Amino acid sequence: MSATGDRTQAPLQPHRHSPRRPPRDGYGVYVYPNSFFRYEGEWKGGKKHGHGKLLFKDGSYYEGEFVDGEITGEGYQHWAWSGNTYSGQFVLGEPQGHGIMKYKAGGHYEGELFHGLREGQGFLEDQDGQVYQGSFHDNKRHGRGQMIFKNGDKYEGDWVRDQRQGHGVLCCADGSTYEGQWHSDVFSGLGRLAHCSGVTYCGMFINGHPAAQAKKIVVLGPEVLEVSQGSPFTLKVQLQQDDGDIAKSESGRILKISAGVRYVQLPEYSEVSFFKMDEDHMETPIQTPFGFQCISYPLSIPMSWGLEPGSNVESARADILLSKRDSEPVLDSGAFHGQGDTPSILPGDMNPAVLQSVSEWNKAVLSLWTSFSDLLHLGCSPFCSYPACLRPDGTTVEPSTSAYRGEYVVMVCDVTTPPFLGHRLPTTFKHLRVLAKRDSQWPHVPEDHPEALS
């Protein structure tokens, strides 16, 4: 027996308040033999036809149009067991066509349906407030569509059975964006991720993760760098994958360069000690991979570079210095840029004179490869004392602004903020040995000179 049709057997015991048979024409009330259905409304030829209301014993009901005994046309239905409601078009007792489904658990759907399921174009808001607008198939997001997630992320692209799959663009609430291929709801295939930190990865993704991501910082050159006292030198830094290949797909990390001097606990005025220790200003020693500890040591910009009057070079601590000569990012000529209040640092357009203090210029953005030329003069420490030496241009340097010969450590750490994909690269260390200057009139050594270090 059809719940909405009229193919019924004559009741053995007719309801006391209803006719034994359905009314023929006009308005009438009829209770079906099983007492589960009750209809009141218009009739035609003994069938429900026109406007009426069909009530179910469990409290569910339909009110709207009927055609030849079937629920067909515009109507409204309430399901007591779920609390859901639907208003819109019906065909043969099922929501079909265009309509609005409201869910008791929260949210609603407005769009096309087929056999009671979401099918075609529609708009869905779920109980968490997430919104999807686009194509549906078999009640699932399927085809082209866009969605706003409860965390503020926005996605526009392809879907397969409720999962992002195909090509799509994700704009995250934190400012990160991804455009590329998806599979099973994660990044998979070729894509481009522009992270909110400024890091960009363009390449292959596997199961949501970059396949060729940088995993370590490497300072190129000999195991121990040796540089003459008072001389500038060059560092070349690479970002590499675990297997040692260059991380060509990635650019934009912010690396911070700092220095340390070998820590030796010797008597304050020992002749073999190359600095005097001031216990009041001592910092916690830093463990290095070279079998000894170091303590922080300031790096400073040479005065001959022309800082603005009033810049406090001796007391400020610069973590990284760049010369406009030999700054050579390979992948992206615009890879150097300021962060926050840091001045813009662009290859061929760098002028240290615009800096107000050395401490403002303590970060640089590296792409695949960057050469730090004329990198540092190991400068004054509040707890060290050094003899005088000369600057590369031959001018005299005050005794407090030149490093004494000895062993130092250059440290390069990832300070990208926020960390790229939640992780920063481990700090790398380079052993540096400062040798006594060979001549009191030591000239500046060109980069391509055999004595130059890189």
C-alpha cells in the first residue's frame, strides 16, 4: 500500500469519524485503515488532488499540493523523528526540484534536490556555520564549489564526494594561500604555497606536505674559516633538503646571523687569555658542535660605511650585515625585503646610511642562495678588550672595535615568524678562526683575490 496513494483495501472496521471510503470530490477528511495516515483537504475522483494536509501518527506531516493522489508540487514537510523540515518542490512524495531544507541540528540547505538528496547547484550551511556554495551529487559536495570554513579559511575549486580534489585555491585566515592540486582533501601534486611568514614554496606536494622542503641551513666553504684580523669576509648560505640537494622550490625564509667567541674559563688577567672576562656581564655559554662552548659576540657595521650621525655602532648589536656588492639571490631578485620596521634591502639598492641604528638592521630574507659580502667586523663587547687594528680602507680603528685573534663561531638561525608550517630550521654553526694581521697596512682584499675567503 502506498503511503500517499489510494490503492487501499476497504477497512474492516471504519473509523467512527471518517467515511468508509475516500470522498469523491470536494473537501473531505479520511483516515486510512491502519490509522497511521490521516488526510484532510481537496479530493477529485476519489483521489487526493489540490491542496491538502497529510498527517502521520508519529507527528510528521505534509501540507501542500497533491496531484492524482500523490504529493507533487509545492509543499512543506516536517519529519518528527529528525526534526528537519523542507519547503519547496515535491515529485511523487519526495523533495525534488528546488527547495529549502532546515536541519534541527543546525544549518540549512537551499538549492536543487533529486529523490530527496542534494543534487545540482545549492547553498549549504552546516551546524558549525561553515558555508558551501556550488555543485552537489548524491547529497555530497561534488564538482566545482567554494567553501568558507569555521576557522575563516576559504577554498574555491574542485570537489569529489565531500573532499577537495582536483585544482583549487585555499586562502587561509592567517594570510597564507595555496593554489594547486588536491587529493583526498590535502595538498597533493604541483602547487604554490605562499605562507603568511613570507616564505614561498612552489613545487610538488605529497599528502599535504612539501616534497622538497628545506630541512637544514648550510654555510658553504671549508670546515674552519680563517680570516685575518680586521678583515671583512664573505659567507655563502644554502638551504638544503635532507639529502643535501638545494631547496630550489623554497624562498623567503628570514635568517639571522650572530657570532660567538670561544669560551675559556681562565684567570682574569692570564697572559694566554685573549679577552678579559667581566663576570657581571657574562651570558650563558652556548654549546657548539665543535667540542667547545661560546658566548655571544657582537657584530658591527664598519664606520666607513657611513651611518647617519648619532648612530651608536659600538653599543648596538647587529646580527647581520649586507653589502650591496655581491648580494646575489639566484631565484628571486626581489627576495630581500624588510620585515616590520626593517628598512628594505634590495640587491643594488642598499644604502646603510639610511639606518638609524645598527640594531634596526638585524635580519635579511634569503632565497635559494645569498652571498654575504663584507659581512662583519667582530666588534666591541662590553666585557672584552682588544688591541687596535686597521679598517679595510686603511683608516685607523679604535682599540675597542676590532676582534682579537682567536676562535669564534658564526651562527645562522631561522627566525621566520611565524615558523613556516609550524617548524623552524635548526641553527647551523660555522667555526671561524681570526688570525693575526699580516701587515699593519693591510689593504682591502678583493673578493676574487686568492687571499679572500668565501
